[in-house]
Amino acid sequence: MSKVIIGNQIKLYRNLDSHNFNIKASEEELKEIYETLQGALTKIGYKEVNLDEISSLERLKLVEEGKFSSSFLNRKYKGFFEKENMPDVVVNTLEHLEIKEFSREKSLKEIFENVYKVEDELEDIVHFSFDSKFGYLNSRVLNTGTGLRPQVIMHLPALNYFGIEEISKGLMRLGYILTPYRSGGSKNSASVFSLFFESTFGDEEKFYIDKLEIIANEIVGIELENRKKFYLDNIIQLEDLVNRSLGTLRDARILSEDEMEEAISNVKLGIDLSILKPNRNIDFYDEVMKLKNGHLQLQRGAILDIKSRDILRANKSRALVKEVFK
């Protein structure tokens, strides 16, 4: 990936034919949907993760990785299925079926092929709700048509600094949404944005993949131009922003998740623009994930209260700065 694009993700929504959408399905019908899809997924080599039997820390890890939202865990007839080197599958979330894959290395086209391979295999076993006029039917109108939700996750600190609203409004008029990225129901990470279509209705799936890649590359170009502008026209403000953030990571004794994300975002910008000279480069996404609440608690092997998490995060951020800038 580039300095701007963090990763690509595709979600594909499907519903079983002759069944109510989840929002109107009875408990008995939700059970039937779950059992039907469980059997189909098992036939194509998927294994279910029993969410009710794994530890709370393991569930927290899955939520923080964006596998599903924390509210999903409260559902009765839910299913999360995995297969090595293949997309994840979630049953009885927003729709009956959600096939999804996030990758830091693969292009949208590569993820698209993986996701549709799973969909093709399932379609040989079960019947999905489809209308010749409207396409694949979903409870959310904007997901009707292809049922496809391709997404590009981007780090846009310069655009965010100068104001991203006008670009967002312009993209919205063209049918694109550029919005703060949220993973697993968490608050948005600092200056991390998600680009996707408002709707994928009316054209073939590959059209949307190609168009999204084109627009994403245009936004990358705009972000890089804004970084150059930031450096040339606002160097004092840039140095102040970057060094204040470095000081926060280097000296804080209590550090919230939001403060950490904002500070690492600014420090990464400073590294990319040669304001800071590290001994090694840092991966913005990886470093943020290591200091998020879920990862800290997994590493400690226990659920921590807010104060304990913030103290531990501060300790680890100081160690990170010492390692990177020693």
C-alpha cells in the first residue's frame, strides 16, 4: 500500500430467498436461517468460531479487528465463520449473510475475486433473494442491486487539517461517500477515512471496483499535494503539530486511545515529510492497533479498567518513541 492508502475492504450482502429480512424475522426464522447457512458454509470448508464459548478477550480481539460490531455479540442466532486464506463470513448481522475481507496488501480486484468465489460456491447450495429488475434484495435499500460494498481506507492528515468537507460534498454529488473510518463500532481513528459508494445499483460489480480505484488514486494525489502545501506554506504550524504530538507520545503518563491515535497520525505525517528523522519507519496502522484497548488487554491477559489501560498505553508509547527515535 502507499503512504496514503491503509487497506482495502469488500463486504458482500446476501439474503436467503423466501425468508424475511432479519429486522422482521421471528426467532424461529432466524434460527432456520442460521442453521441453513451453517450447513452450507460447512460444506464449502468453513469452520465456525463459537462466540459464546471463547473468552471475553478473544471476543474483544475480533471486535477490534473489525470482524463484527460489539452489538452483534448480543444476538441469539449469530454465526462467525473462518477459512484459511479466504474471506470471513458473518451470519445474521445486518443481512442474513455478509462475506467480507480486509487486506493491507491485496488490491480491490484481488479481494473481489476471493469474495465472489465464496458467493459462487454458496449459490450452488442455497438460493439468494434476487429480483430480475432490482437485483439482489437487501433490507437496506442502498445495498440492493449488487449487494456489494467496496471500500478504501485512507490516511488523510493534510486534507483533514485544511478541511475535507468540500471534497466530501463534491464526492457525494457523484455518488461516493468519504467519511471517518470506524472499525468494529469504535470511534473513528484520527485522520483515517473510508471511501465507498453510496449505492451499487445499476451497473455490474466490476464497474464499481474500477471506479473506486480511480477515485481513490485521485484522492491520494490531492492528499500528497496538500502535504506539500502544508510543508511549504505552513511549516511552523506543521513543525509545532508534529513535535507536540511527539512530546505527547514521549512524555505522557496517562494516554487515552483517542489521544494516541491523533498523536501517531501527526508523527507519521512528520516522518513522511522529513520533519522527524526516525531510526526506522513506522507503520501507522500497525502501531495504532498495538496501542488500542483490545490489544493492550490481550497482551496483559486481563480486562483492564480505563485508568489502567491509559497508563499501560502511555508506558508503551514512551517505549515506542525511545525505540524509533533513539
